[in-house]
Amino acid sequence: MHTTEDDIAQAIAAASGPLQIIGGGTRPVGQPAVGEALPLAGLSGVTLYEPGALTLVAKAGTPVSEIEKILAAENQRLAFEPMDFRTLMGTDGTPTIGAVVAGNVSGPRRIAVGACRDFLLGVRFVDGSGQVVKNGGRVMKNVTGYDLVKLMCGAYGTLGALTEVSLKVMPMDETSTTLRYAGQDVAQSVALMSAALGTPFEVTGAARKNGDTLLRLEGFAGSVAYRVAELQKRLASFGTAEEITDAKAQNDLWTAQRDVTRFADRAVVWRVSLRPSHAAGFVEGIDGIDVDLDWGGGLLWIAAQDGADHEAIHHSLQDAAAKTGGHATLIKGPDALRAAVPTFQPQEPNLAAITKGLRAKFDPRGILNTGVMI
Amino acid sequence: MDMPTPDASIIARKSTIVERLQSVLPHDAVIHDERETRAYECDGLAAYKCPPLCAVLPSSTQEVAAVMKVCHEMGVPVVPRGSGTSLAGGAMPTADAVILGVARLNDVLETSYEDRIIRVQSGRTNLSVTGAVETDGFFYAPDPSSQLACAIAGNIAMNSGGAHCLKYGVTTNNLLGVTLVQMDGTIVEIGGGHLDAGGLDLLGVICGSEGQLGVVTEATLRILHKPEGARPILMGFDSAEAAGTCVSDIIKAGVLPVAIEYMDRMCIEVCEAHAGAGYPLCEALLIIEVEGSPAEIDEQLAVIKDIAAKQNPNTMREAANAEEAGRIWLGRKSAFGAMGQINDYMCLDGTVPVNELPNVLRRIGELSKEHGLDVGNVFHAGDGNMHPLILYNANTPGDLERCEALGEEILKLCVEYGGCLTGEHGVGIEKRDLMLYQYDPADLEAQMAVKDVFDPAWLLNPSKVFPLATSAARRDGKQAA
């Protein structure tokens, strides 16, 4: 087990073939990985936590649960609400912060506060030649040189193996309320969420699950009460909402939304990012699917029904995304499907050339997570 | 400030180059008369000047691509320019470079309140983006203090911030898509109206790349509904430590003010003399602004006042109405102008962890005494983004050099305390040669590798960001990209 950045650098420099970078191994997304395992779980521990500066630095293999526990003791959290893939994917293992960053994994609150990439202040990584590189730091504003922090976030380990990440953390909210509107179809639900997000009332979750539209408001108690009342007045034309105020009930609801647990028993699941106004039209005419929405309708979770033609659906989704703008990603599927289709939205040639060029610079031998994304 | 020797062979070909550019642009879009190119000789870092070979003002993405293709073929460097308000020399030309100005690209292309986005051409000014949506209650959040003049293209190039980014983030957090023209004229679309552009986060690395990876001609930006209201509170403290602790405690408490601004005694005194805003004459002053309905503002300010009380403030003045709010902001907003009236100054923008503010301020005070130059501090305290203003006299021989030497010490200090050289102004030419204090050669090599991919010949704004010695081989074409 590698326990230091130096170990990782040496392992990569000495590698003679492809390496699979593994955090907790809970998220087998992308083409089935090839090569020898390069586990990062031994590279673990929070190295700096300054609650007064809202900053936390951790080694890449640190369990997300350990970070959440340390933060909770100071009444803080990772505001971008990273998804735990285990239920959906049927995997076990321990999700790590490095893998969250590598996948730019963000949950429902992304619509209000930003994605993982927006909270990532700095990285250390080992590139494909075994060279250690750092970028960014641990301050809130930093324009010193190029922002490789963002480039590494969401690169799925194809440009380097992350060894340390520095994150902006946020205080927890005093309280929250969730409004539930029942019986809206996709178009009505998106209209409702767009109306809610277009108010000054700072909605921090806007999702549609199993036919229910959910809106979350968080903050100080007086403020939440005020905004809940005002928001419902503005949304009166969409019907009456049920007010969910119990903390545990809300936590269960939003954790399930975040982790896409409704589709845990489905064999094939996709994730689509698009403009909310395109959501309703996007799924029209594609048979054999069920759809949940997040991010005010800008994120679709799509599951194949039993007996559907997975490959045909996959191509329909990526074709539709190419046409409307946006991208469709295969998140869960049997190995045969994952091997047969492009997991990530294919890029137009000029963009693909830039991607390929960056990969060639950061991993000239093409050995890191080969085929996963690039 | 060293700049590379201009390529004499390019200067010798000026008339041919101008002719080629005139063949792809309207005649009035190519500026080559020496009396007129002088308008482009510097940006907001006005201590350094150099007229360009010529300047072009294309009106469309296609015209930008045509210009780039010509310059690429002829091996001529291109320096992109937004509105020229950069404080770091990001848009400063060299004598062998073509300035590509985006001033004629200023249309709004699409607005969608349902998707909460606006798509604009990149020459549009920051404030006029908000101007296009404010009658419908929306705004574009990043608000650099030059927002009346600065262009979105420059905001993206420098990843600009502003006073309100504590709550709303900087440019990169509000940018969803761009049309980018590469040095060889290739046009690429990255991202769009959806969140998190697909594939590698190219948008993230383009934003803040100081015009070295491509020319952004169009941008999709996130817009938000305006808050119901806002109210500032002014607090005076007897020490930097007390004010610094107050800032850190507020941030920790879960209140998210839109702005926490800090002024030290020197700035308070100068601003009082200039604007008469009624500030208390004390060691440190904070202006904290919160947003929401009147009741929500009361709730937040109650939390803030409780926290501040623990640091024994000598003044605590909450704005009772718009006029009082205006007076609280008056001094802060006139700070730079007021300082400029008493002397020339250099404005740095190193950023430090918020909890280190008191230590860094104390050390800046010591350095100021050692170097014999006054330093005033007025800055965005909530995110640790300092703005030390070093006062000097441009007419005193040697003063600029002394000022730069002190500036260098202050920026090293920021790095030493876990911070960075620049929080929102950019590296440009100003901090280029300090990059090795923050980054190792391998770190810079990785950054330069990105430029190698986008601009293999290093023709786009080549003498910026990286120490000249570090980028020399690439700029001279001696390193195969």
C-alpha cells in the first residue's frame, strides 16, 4: 500500500503499463479500467483544518466520512453535497475525497452554491511521468498562474493522480424547510423550479423525484420562515405545497435525491446536464426510460426500464445532447454496454483535439486510467 | 520591467502585415498610424508603455478568426485587449505585436430567465451585462471596481472578482460557456447554457489564463435575481487583531455577508480628509453588508453585532436608510481616488488565509517602516484578498524601484503565510518574475504545457504570466511544443 506522495510518484515513474487509480472503488464509471491497480487509500488524513478560514486540506485517500465528521464537530460541511455512489452502483468500499474531486461530484446544492470545482482551492498531483505538481493553494481568491485546480477536477485521473486537495468548507445552516409539490409533469415541474430559482429567496435544492417537486430553503430560522411564506405566494399558481420541517425527514429526502437511490435496482442509469428549458423536450420520444430531475431541471437522472434497448437509448441521449447543447454520461451499466458505447459525451473534433493534446502533455505514455475518459 | 527584445524582422514587415489584416477586416478596423496606435500603448499599469505594431478591432467571431489566421501564418504575436483596465499589465503590447481589441463585440445575444443565463459578446462591459437584465430584477454578480469600463473578455482573462464575490464567487464561478478563437484561427465552443461543461474543465483553465490560450468572443454567464435589499454596518476597532478576529468569527458563524471590507488608520484618515464620510478615526474599520428582506437583514446583523461586541468596537453604526448606507460606502468607494490624490501608489492584491490577516498586517507595517515608504490597507477582508497600497513619488528618482522592492517583500510575505501573489488582478507583467516564489519549476512547466497545447508557437500574449527566463525557450521557438 502506498502511503506517501513519493511512493505514488515512484510507482507511476516505474510503471511499465497502464495503471488504474483507485480511491474507494465505489464508482466504476467509464470504460472498464485496464492495468495494474494504484490504490490511493493509504494516502489518508486531514493535514490542515482552519474553521475560521473555512479551509480544509486532506490527502486524496481520506474517507469523505472522516472529513464530514471533522467538519460537523465545528458545525461546518462540504456545501456542494457530494453524492455517495454506493447505493446506486451496488458497491461497497469507502468513498474518498480524491475521487470526489476527480469526478467533480456535486449534489443538489450545486444549483445554489456551485460544484465541487467551485470549492476546490488547491491540488497536488503526480502526472503520468511521475512528476509531482501543485497548483492553487488554500486561499479563497487566487489568480496566480493558470487554474490547473479546475482542470484536474473532473478529469477522472486521466491527467494525474491526485495526492492532496484543499477545499473551501462552509458553515451548516441553522435550519431548513422543504416544500413538496405533488403531481407535476416534467414541463410543469421545470416551470415551477425555474420560477422558484428566479426569485430572491435563495432556493438551495430544486428537484423532481417520482413525480414530486421538491424545493429546499436553508438559513436562519426567521429568514427561512419568511422565505417559505413568500415563495409559496409567488408559486400559488402551481398549487399548494406540503411543508416538510422535520430535520430527519428532510435529510432522508435530500440524501436519497443526492444518491439517486430510487434507481438503485436499475441496471442502466445515465446522467444528463442541459438547460432546464430543454428538459421536457429532451426526454420526449425516448421510450423505455424513467426520469428524475435535479438542479432546477438542469440535471436529468435517467434509468432504463426492464427490457429496454440500452444501446439505442444511450445513442438517443447523446445525440439529443449534441443537438440541444449539454452532455449525457453513462453512469451505471453492465461491462458489455460500458465497453460498447462512449461513456462520456463525444466532443466535436477541435475540442477533442485539445483534450487529446492535454492528455499527451500530462500523461505522455497514456498510462493513467487509460480509456476511462480519454 | 524587462520585456523581450521585439522581433526586428516583424517590425520590418509592418506594411505587409497591415495589408494582410486590411484584406480580412473593414478598413477602419485596422489602426496602424503611429499617432493612433499610441492609444493602445498601456493598460491600467500605466508605469509601463510600448505602442504596438498595430491594433485591430474586429466585429465578429469570424473576423477575429481571420485576424488570428493571418497573424499565425505570418508569425506575429497577438495581445488581446478587453477595455485595457488591467492593473497587472495583462494587455500591455510589445512593439512587434498586434493588439486585438474586442471593443466592437458588444451585443447581447440571448437572455433566458428560465435558465438564468445571458449570452453576450465579450467586449460588452461588465456593468452593461447587469444593465441588460436589471429592469427584470436580475443581475450579473462579479463586480470588479472598474465595472463601468471593463469588458467581459478581460474579466474572463483575469478571472476578475469584486467586492461582492464573498457571497457570489468570482468570474470562473459564474461562467458557463465561451466561444474561443485559437491562435491558428480555429473556433471552438466550450460549455453553454448548462452547468458543468462536459469533458475536461477547459472553461476552468481558460478563465484566468490572461489571454494566453485563445480569444474569447462570446460568453454565457449566470445571472441571478437581485436580493430584496441590502444594508451595511460600520464598525471601528482599536487594533487590527480585533478587526481580524471579528472577520474570522463572523465567517465561522454561518452568516454570509455579501461584503466585508477593511480599512486601516492611514486609509481612514485619507478618506475622511477627501470624502468626509464621518468615519471614526481608529486603527481598523470594517464595513459589512448583508442582504435580504428588512427582517432577514435584522436577523443577520443581530448575529454580527453580537460577535463584534466581543472585540470591544469603538463604533458600531448601522445604516438606517439609503442615505446613511451611501455615506458608509462613500469613504470605501473613494479610497483609491483619495490615496491617488496624496501620492502615486502601487496597489498589490496578494491573498492570505483569513485567520492570518492580523499577522500579515502587522508584518506589512514592519516592512513599511524598514523600507521607509507608507502603506495603506483597504481590502476585501472576508476572503483575505488584501490590497496594500504602497505610496511613492513617481517624480523622485529611485522611488518606483524602492516601491517595487517593498511590493515584492509584501507578496513574498503573503506566500509565506499560506497565501498567493494575486487574488484577483492577475500576474501580467507585474508579478511575472515573482512566480517562482509561489511555484516550483515543475509547477510552472505543467502550466506552460497547457499553453503548448492551445498555442504551440507561443504567439498569444507570450511575454506575460511566466518569468521571462522560464518561458524563453518556448517563446524563441527552441522547444518543440
